Amino acid sequence: MSISAQAVKELRERTGAGMMDCRKALEVAEEDVEKAIEWLRKQGIAKASKRLGRAASQGVVSSYIHLGGKIGVIVEVNCETDFVARTDDFQKLAHELAMQVAATSPLSVSREDVSADLVERERVIYREQAKESGKPEKVWDRIIEGKLEKFYQDSCLMEQFSIRDNTRTVGDLVKEVAGKLGENVIVRRFARFQIGEA
């Protein structure tokens, strides 16, 4: 089913949910915006997005050492209260995030954290690839944007598909836990160490 950009935009404005969540909700609801809002609310996504402005100054620092001690990860995940930080769901999420970072080696938490210089370098490479492809110049920009989206999906933790469930992004999992716990949940930062890596 082809979902219109206008419907996605309207749903985003009304719920504050992310673009991919809105698109999925509209697919499930067969492009009925009211049903899509209901679906998002049931998933806890709409509520979680509205909480984004609330301060998340509590949380945990979780670690994961991969078998054999060759890779280690530390991740900081924040929430609003110490009570929520101690729940099994929150602790499990933090551990899952540390395992995700160990397995996929992302560059940053989100696309906003990727340096403008790196994005520009990627664009230059993709432009050269588009030129070499033999495709008409009028489609190069679309090719470049498509490759850049794939770069973000591979390099940004929140946009990666979960190593445990490749139908959902890490961002989806974080929103789901936030919805379940009723608090703003933020992945603040991470560090990944690998033996022999410069």
C-alpha cells in the first residue's frame, strides 16, 4: 500500500510520533488517520513522543562485555525517575542497547549527532557513484538521498534495525519501553571498545 506524504505529515503533527511509526500506523489502519492515532496510542508511541520535552535526568549506565573480552560497551540511558530506572524493563532495555552497540558498531546515537563534515564526505562519494552508474543526471539527487538514508540506518543507533527483531528499529523499541513505563526515555551516549582498534 502506498501511503501519501500528506497523511504521514498530518499524523506526525497530531501525535508527535516519528515518521516511520506514522507510516506503519497508516498502513495498519489502511490510511485512516483516526484509526492510525488509536493504533499509535495502543503501542504507547504517541504518548511517548509527547513526553519528549520532559527532563530525563535519572537512569543507568549499563555495560556489556562480549564473549572472550574482545569487545566492551558502556551505554547511558536516561529516564525521569529513579524508580523507573530500577525497573526490569528499563534495565533490560539498557542491556539490549549495549549488546546492539557491541554487535553493530554505530557511529552515533542519532542522525543529528553525525558531523556535518562526515555527511558531506558521504554525499561526495555518493555523487561520484551516481555519475559512474550511467544513470541520467536528473535522478542523481534521489540516488544520493537514498544512499544517505541507508548510511543513517547503518550508522545511527536509533535508526538501526534491532539485532533481536529485524522488523523494528532500536528507536521503536525505546519508544515502546517509554510508552510502557510512562516516562521519557533517552539514549544519551555510548562508548564501544574493541581490542586492537585505533
